Amino acid sequence: MADSIQAKLDNYRTAPFDSRFPNQNQTRNCWQNYLDFHRCEKAMAAKGADATCCQWYRRVYKSLCPISWVNAWDERREEGTFPGKI
Amino acid sequence: MAHQTHAYHMVDPSPWPLTGATAALLLTSGLAMWFHYNSTTLMALGLLTTLMTMMQWWRDIVRESTFQGHHTMPVQKGLRYGMILFITSEVFFFIGFFWAFYHSSLAPTPELGGNWPPTGIHPLNPFEVPLLNTAVLLASGVTITWAHHSLMAANRNQSIQALTITVTLGLYFTALQAMEYYEAPFTIADGVYGSTFFVATGFHGLHVIIGSTFLIVCLLRLIKFHFTTAHHFGFEAAAWYGHFVDVVWLFLYISIYWWG
């Protein structure tokens, strides 16, 4: 399983079509993957497991999200004022 | 042709439309002065002239109808259409605020945390005072129907009692809401939640106050024998308005208090 994730990561070009977000407005797609990455990291750290599989979400949100949003959200997580549930 | 040969009411010349228009101008410019230059003089003047216009115009209508007999059947029919159209326009007014609420709450943005209620907002428990408020308004609907039937049955004591209870319930609602507003853990400035909540419930509360005022005037007129068992359109109009206000509250309660 870890191999195929590594393979997927190696072959990554850009975010693939996600049928959960079929329309033009991809805000939610960016938001969801940002959340999923950080939730994945947190969960893996809590279990003491390998967080490599979380990299997929990171790649997707890096492809989709405006950099200013990511910076603003990272700052807020730092300050403890991030409104999303991680 | 010394007298009118039709059943309609050709109203005598009256200054109130002009004073009303002036009042509207004073109110709107007064609002602008208050918002931008921190002065309330113009607005106070606007409120005063609006109040005086309303009181004198409606007093004239009571004089023309109850005391001078100008409100024949066709005239009354026109007034019914008018009241229905007015209430319909108010329905659309509220539809706008419900639209705003659903626009923001059905697809909550990342700034809110992607959820509704937004992160950090603690909504009021719908099963506490809001539920009492629902019961109060529903009860007022019952009592005003009781008052209406008593009026039509020429039962003076019961109609006065029932209308008094209706008014009391309306005032009770206003008092409860005022207390809720004071005690609420969030304000109108708290993001889109605060905005949608207070603008929608705020305009509703204003309409409750308007409705209660209308009903108080009806109560006074009822006590002074203005109404007959078959002709009491002012009372019916107040009852329609009261029911409308109650229905708006039910939608508010279900959408904002409960689902929201």
C-alpha cells in the first residue's frame, strides 16, 4: 500500500478530478485538502505512525490553493485562531 | 348633480400626504446625518413628523369611516385589497433577509471554519426563551380569533378581554426578545451570523411592535364602540397583520433558531 502511495506521489502532476467538487468554484476542494492534510498529520502523530500518506493531501492543496490563503491559514494555526476543525 | 351618485369615497384635500413625504425626507437625510456626522437632530425631527403624520392621517380615516359613514362596501373592498397587497410586499421584504441567511449558512466559507454555526459562535438554545416566544405568538393568534368571533357575536365583554390578552401577549413577546437581545453571547458585529440573526429578528421585532400598536388602537376603538358586528375592517386588518407577524416568526424560529 505504501508503495502505491509513493508511486502516486512520484507520478503526481496536478490535482486530479474530485467528484466531490464537480463545479467551477473549487474553494471547498482547496479547503478540504488543507484540512485533511493537517488532520492526517495530527492523527498519524498521535498514533506514532508514518505520515508519508498525508503528503497526497499536501500536494493537492499546494496545487489548488492560492498561496496567500495558505499563508493566512498557517499564520492563524500558529496564533490559535484558525477557525477550521483539525 | 348636487351629490355623489357612486359608492366610492372621493377624499377631501388633506395635508398629510405632504407632511408624510416631508417626514420621509427628514428621516432618510437624518439617517445619513447620524451615520456620517454623528448628529441625531434631523432624524429626531423625521421621527416626530412621521409619528404626527401617521396619527393625524389615521385619525382622519377613523373620522371619515366611523363618524361620517364614507366606507361603503366597495370602499371596504378596496381597503381589503390594499391591506393584502401591503402585507404581500412585507412578505417579500422578509424573503430578502431569509435569502441572505440561507446564502451564507448553506455554504459556509473557510473564514467561518467551513461550518454553520461559525466557529466561535454559541447560538441560543431554541428550546429555551425562543420556544416560549413561539408559544406566546401562537397563543396571540388564538386570542385574536376569539376576540373576532366575540365581536361578531356582539359579546362586548369577551371581545375586550380577548383583545386585551392579545395585546398583552404581544408586549410580553417584545419584552422577552429585548431581554434575549441583551443577554445574547453574540452581537450584530459578530460576522455574518450576527448580521443575519439580528437584522432578520430585529425587523421582525419591529413588526411585532407595529402590530401591537395597531392592536392597541383597535382595543381603544373597540371600547369606544367604533365597531359593529358586521363592519370592523380596522380590526380585521390588525388581525391579518398579527397573523402575518406570527407566520414570519415561525419561519424565523425553524430556519435561524432551530436549523441554524
